[in-house]
Amino acid sequence: METPQNSLNITFQDDKEIQDLLKQLKDAKTELQLTKDEVEQVNKDVNKCREEMDRRMMMMVQMDEGLWKKSLGNQLEELTLSSTIETKQALLRSLQEEESSLLEQECDLKLRREQLRKALVDASANSEEVSQGENPVKPGSSSQSKCTEKPVRKRRTRK
């Protein structure tokens, strides 16, 4: 028994052109499926590349952030060192000024010591003369005034 559909199939199968068209349709469907599969694979590859690119961008951002932190750290260290150097230079200047003042005081004290030694020698000589009765010292004489005079010393203030 032939149904209308079977009769159509038989009719189509007999016709060579229709069979060629059916084959072309089947080939086109196969090619379409292959193209869809290829598009899907390309999309997967694109997504993988995007993920890799995002990952690399994050690494670059982290590296850049690390470089910024390192750069800021270096700048802070340089500022700290320059501040420390300036402080130490100011302290050095102050100590040099103090040293200069102390050297000047030392020189003044040595001069005073020499003056006192001379006065002591003069006083001793006068004392010996008086005890021998040769040349008594008169009040207000130069040897007496040397003993009682005190050299004036200038005081310097520290900066």
C-alpha cells in the first residue's frame, strides 16, 4: 500500500535533480554545523584569551602598584636621609662653633696663666728683696698692682 507520503518519496527519489538538491541541502547542513562548531571553538579561544589578558593586566597592575610603593619608599628614604643630614650638619656647625669658642677660651686662659706666672715670679722676687731689706715695695708700685689686677675676660654666648 502506498500512502501519499510514500508516493512522494518514491517520486522524489526518482528525480535526479531533487536528489542532488537533497544532497546539497544535507552537505549545507553539515557545513553549517561544522561552521557552528568552529564558531563555538573560536568563542572559547577568545574567552580564554580574554581571561589570560585580564590575568596579565592584573599582574601588571600589581607590579605597577609594587613599583609605585617601592618608588614612594625610596623617595621617603631620601627625604629622611636628607633631613637627617641637614640635622647633623647643623649639629656639626654648632659643635664647630663651640669648639672655636673653647679654643679661644683656652688661649685666653693660657695667656692669663702666663701673666699670673710672671706676676708670681715678680712677687717672689719682690718678696725676697723685702725680706733681705734691699728694696722695700712701696704701696701702689707696679709689682703690687700686677698681683692685684685681674685680666678681663670676654664671655661668648653659645648659639
